[in-house]
Amino acid sequence: MQSGSISRTKRMVGMAIFTAIIVILQIVGSFVKIGPFSVSLVLVPIVVGAALYGPSAGAVFGLAFGVVVLISSITGVDPGAYMLWAANPPLTAALCLLKGALAGYAAGLVYSAIAKKHLYVGVVCAAVICPVVNTGIFMIAMFAFFRGILVSWAGGSPIVYYAFVGMVGVNFLFELGANIVLSPAIIRIIRA
């Protein structure tokens, strides 16, 4: 077997393993809730995979995450996401898939750009950008397309306060904190 074939095979197997880890962690994470939405436990393996295999692989990993989120939305495993699905299925599908894919792609892009100069800074920046993009796209979509649902969930509270403090604040901070705290482990995995 030629070395190019071996490299492609190793990449394919590695990406399959990361995809399986992401799917399993997202399924498990769908039962861990902070506020109305599930905690995304998959952002760390998305960052690691994006760093190891590049931005396009990061997008694939993020897309796998998005597919599991979409299935949870459709089936009602995630009641908040199910409300979005019931309100607008095509937009909810696009949101689930797009936010995950862009978060993975952004993590890979940031890592690729910064890690050449400083590995640790590249990993930390990739670990930060992944939840920022994931949550940022979600919040933009909520305000732009699902404002009525957001108002009803706020129950009379100012929607900006509710959205950023009550709805995703703690969840986002948990995801961001986990990514930052696990950055040294990410570096060890990349070096291995």
C-alpha cells in the first residue's frame, strides 16, 4: 500500500472516530440541561478534530453535531428546540446544521492561522471561537427569526436580559469555560 493511501486511510479512520465521539457526547449531553437548552459537550472534540484535520474537517464534525441537535429538535428530546422546529422546520434545520458546521470551521480556521506562531494561543483561541460562533449564530437566529418564541419564553422579562442571562448565559459560560479549562489537554492530544 502506498504512503498516500495509508495517510488517507488514517485520516478517514481518525475523522470517523471523532465523528462517533461527537455523536455519542451530543446524545449524552442532550440529557444535561442548564436552563431550557442542552449543554453542548461536543465542542472540545470538535476543536481537537478541527485542529488535527483542518477547517473543512471541523465543519464536518460541526455538521455531525448539528445533525444530532436537529434529530433532538424533531423528536422532542430537546423541548425548547422542538418549539423552534414546530414554528419553522426548514429554518430550524438550517440553524441546527449551519451553527455547528460554522463553529467547527471557525475553530479549524483560527487554529490553523494562529498555531503556526504559538500552539497554546492557537488552541485557546480555537477553543474560545467554537462556542462563540455556535451560540452567536443561535442568538442571532433567535432575535431575527424566532423573536415571538423568545418573547413568550421571557414571560414579561426584557428579552435581551432573558436571552443572554436566563436562556444561554450559564450554558454558554459552561461551554466556554470547559473549552478553556481543557485547552491544555487539547494541546497534549495534538502533540501526540
